[in-house]
Amino acid sequence: MTIRFIAASQLPTPWATFMLHGFQEESSGKEHVVLTLGDVTTPAPVLARVHSECLTGDALFSMRCDCGYQLQEALKRIADEGRGALLYLRQEGRGIGLLNKIRAYALQDDGADTVEANERLGFGADQRRYDICVPMLAHLGIQSLRLMTNNPRKVEALSQDGVEIHERLPITTGRNPFNEHYLTTKVGKLDHMMDLDDFTPASSVDIERDA
Ligand SMILES: Nc1nc2c(ncn2[C@@H]2O[C@H](COP(=O)(O)OP(=O)(O)OP(=O)(O)O)[C@@H](O)[C@H]2O)c(=O)[nH]1
Ligand SMILES: [Zn+2]
């Protein structure tokens, strides 16, 4: 997978001012970014998240999934530690794209679960690859990750691609009435390693407003 570093800049956020590194995949033209904080080039394993783009969760405050909550939690944890990296991969919809995800959501509104919906649209349950992480991590001098994820397939795929995963750290946050079924499906059908009782619930304000 050939990926080109394009540019980097500062990115102030409510938790810390990160460095924002922009990359472009040569084959697809897709643009991916990595946020880093502190010196990530030293050998000590880096607190990290490999986050798949979810426009609805990350930018539109969707409560249908846990993505937006995980994104904020990961940035907060990295800021608290003062060192870390968040790889933001443009693989919306577990790789099927935003408009197909909306089609999948419509099927879920009619009773399908998140895996069935993908399959009814002719896709696999999860179409993502993570090999794009390898050249980005190499460019940034990151040698080993303490990866915040509940997804064993992500850990396995990254390891097989040659990324050194020193440790997996759970990131269970944002559980709410609107994503309960989605979360249980991820446990039941996508092998996610999480117990719903471990989840930090979404803030009560959200639930009151939307109940
Ligand atoms: N096709 C599809 N994609 C979804 C759905 N809900 C969330 N996504 C996408 O799933 C991706 C996030 O996957 P998750 O399973 O939430 O999390 P993960 O990255 O696999 O695992 P974690 O690292 O533990 O968060 C994003 O690209 C979302 O757009 C859905 O119902 N259908
Ligand atoms: Zn999401």
C-alpha cells in the first residue's frame, strides 16, 4: 500500500493541541490523518487508537453507534497521558461508504441488525483493511502501540500487517438506548471484546433530550 505524506500542522482541541499529519493513498486518492501528541518516536509503546471514520457518530452526534464517544474518549486519554496517536482512517461504514451505510441504517430501521444489513446490500460484515497504517506509523517513527479498541479483528489485522501491538486497552463508552442493539450485535456477531455492563453510559442529558 503506497501512501504519501502531504503536510502537518497544529490542531488545537478541547483536550490538547495535537499535531495533525495528512497522508494520501496513491491508489485511491483517499486522504487519511494521524493526530499525535508528545514525542512518539521513542521506543516506549504509544497509547493509540485506530479510528474508522464515522461521519454520523464523529461529526453529527449520532447515538446509533459508539464511534463519536470513542473518538472523544481516545483524544482525552491521550491528552491526559501527554503522548499518543490517533489514526483516523477514511473507511466509513466499515468500508462500505457513507451512502451505503445510510442504506444499511434504513434496513436496520426495518429490523435488520448491523451485519444482516451489510449482507443484504451485498457487502461483507466488515470490509476494512488496516495495511495503510504501516507506512503512516513508519513515517511518524511509531514502533509499538497500546491500542484502545474492543475489536479483536482489528488487533489481529494490524498484527498481521506487521504493526507491533504491545497491549490492547478496552474503550467502552457511549452506551445508550439507541445503540444497545448495535453494541450487542458487535459482541455477538463481530466478536467485540466487551461486556455491556462495563460501558460508560452516554451522558443522561442526551438521553433525556432524546427520550
Ligand atoms: N456498515 C455499517 N457501518 C457501521 C454501522 N455502525 C457503525 N459503522 C461503522 O463502523 C466503523 C466503526 O466500527 P465499530 O465496530 O464501531 O468499531 P471498531 O472500529 O470496529 O472497533 P473499536 O476499535 O472497538 O471501536 C465506522 O466506520 C462506522 O461508520 C452500521 O450499522 N453499518
Ligand atoms: Zn459510528
